[in-house]
Amino acid sequence: MLRFAPSPALTRLEWVLDGLDGSPGWGADAADVLAEAFAAFIAPGKYVEVTRARAASYAPVTVVGLDVAETTARARLRCHDGSVDVVTCVVEPAPHRIASTWVAGLVPAGLTPRLPADFTGHDLPPAPAARLVVFSGVPGSGKSTLADAAGAALGIPVFATDWLLGALTPFGGYHFEDALAMAEEQLTTLALRQLGAGQSVVLDHPTEDVATRDRWRSLARGAGAQFRAVVCHCSDPEAHRGRLEGRSRAIPGWHDAGDWSDVRRRLADFPSWRGEALSVDTARPHEQNLAAVVRHITA
């Protein structure tokens, strides 16, 4: 089995976590563990007292994430109420005493409220001349090609899920537990920003979640903008599979080919738009589909 030398920052973080875990006798060595400048900011005895008090929220400590470098280590801890806090520990050069350490909520206090799930009743800048257009469909259905073409034809910016998620890949985005929800939040923010400026917006997203459809519909309604939806499908399964597995989009940080078995499952579970959206069969000629989509958006 491979063994690695522990990071000095991780070693010190483990000391902090022992305190949050309520370890008996913890903190007797605080004067030796805390750097001089840090000890001048908060006396070792006081730091031990504060940490022991916090143990009531954490012990037994449940670590749900860990990021480690040589001089900085960070752990995400789940509290008893289900919330997540982040403990950060920064160490000085050898002898690697703690230069600073702090606990903060995963979502820091003092931020403005996050966007609502329903914009009904919220005071939004009016955008009566704008449109919020959603292109929906499973991967490989041709929605991105059609969305880009419609955006170019109408002069409306297009924001696509795959581009947003690809941009997060250098930060571990490909492994986030709920990447689609993250993309939906980003798309909602971008749509709000566009409508707030009185401008139209196209969102390119599978939009399989009915709650997301309702949210975007309420956003358009709250801004007095028109809401348009286009749902793309391909009536030729072989053509659909060929597009999915052979496409080359060169989106930074994102994959090209998709998983046909996953798409088939998602197709079987895809919720109907119940006649609200324009249904487009992308097995038909692109020019015909684009003309129909432009008419639908501008009607």
C-alpha cells in the first residue's frame, strides 16, 4: 500500500477537528500549536474555550469533504441540523504552527437572499419587449444546434448548460453531485440579468425538471416578458444515436460523445410540455425547423 507524508496543514487541521470533536484533554498544547501572531490575536486559552463550545454543534465530527495543500487545509463538516460548515487551517513555514484558522458556513451569512423558486409577486424590472426562450430536449436531440441558429437569427444571446458546466471542470465541477441543478441556478441568474436589462435570452438546457420550467415561466411572467419553449426530439433513433456518439463540439472542459443508454432512459421519463412548447423533429431539414422556431418565438 502506498503511503504519503502528511501535509503540515492537514496535521494541524486534524488538531482543530479533534477540538471540535470534543476530545478529552484537548488544547493543553495550544500555546505550542498556535503561531505567535495568531496567539496575539486570540489567546490560546480563549481559542480552546471557543473551540470546545463549538464542539456542541459538531461532535462527533462528520467530515463530508476535504481539500489539502501544503500550507492550507480545508474540511467541510456536517452539523447536527444538517447544515454544512467549512473549517479552514493555514500554517506558517516550519515549524508549521497555525497562522490562522476559522469556521464559516458553506453559504456565508450576510449575503443577499438567493433567487426564489417562484418569482410570482417579486418586484422585477419590467421587460415587456423581451422574451425568455427555452430550448428543451435530451442530449443529442439537436436542441443546441437549433438554439444557436435561432439566437443568431434573432440577435438573442444563448446560454447553454454544457458551456457553463465545462467552465467549472477545472474546479472539480465534473464531479459535483448535482451539476444540473448548479447549471439551472446559473441559467436562472443569467436570465434574470438579461431580463433586468430589458433584453431577451435563450436558455439551452434539457429542462427535464417540471419545477424548473415553472420557475422560468414565473420569471418571464414577473418581468412582463414573453415565455417561449421549444422541445426538440429526433424521430430517427439511429440518427439520434449517431449524433450523440459522434459529435465534436469542442466545448472547453466538457465531453463530446454521450451515453446512448442514459439518453434512452431519459427519453422514456421525459415529462411532456403539455402542448405549451413548439415540438420540433430534428430529423426534418434544419432550415424548415429554424423557420418554424423563429415564427414561434416572434409570434
